[in-house]
Amino acid sequence: MRMIDPNLFTRLMRLPDAARGDLLEFLGATPVADAQLAEMIERVATRVEGDLRPMRAEPN
């Protein structure tokens, strides 16, 4: 079993439960380099932040 870099683990644990669970499950089944993991965390965090932005009604 490969250890996760402590800084990456901290970033991973800050993700919402569902995203964190999916990523941890993937990491348990697939070898991933630290650089790849950092990129994956960043992509998931960006997507989650985008989903949390309030929708604005645009004028017609």
C-alpha cells in the first residue's frame, strides 16, 4: 500500500463527502502518482465550487 503525501491528504479530506469517497475508492484500486492526485483533487474542487455557485437569472 502506498502512502499519500500528507499535504495532498489534507486537501483530499477538505472535499465534500461524496467527492472524497469516490476519490478515495479510486485511489484504493488504482496506483496514482502525487502529481496526478494533485491534479485530480484540483479538478474535483473546481467542479464542486462551480456547482455551489448560485444561479443568476439573466435579463431577456
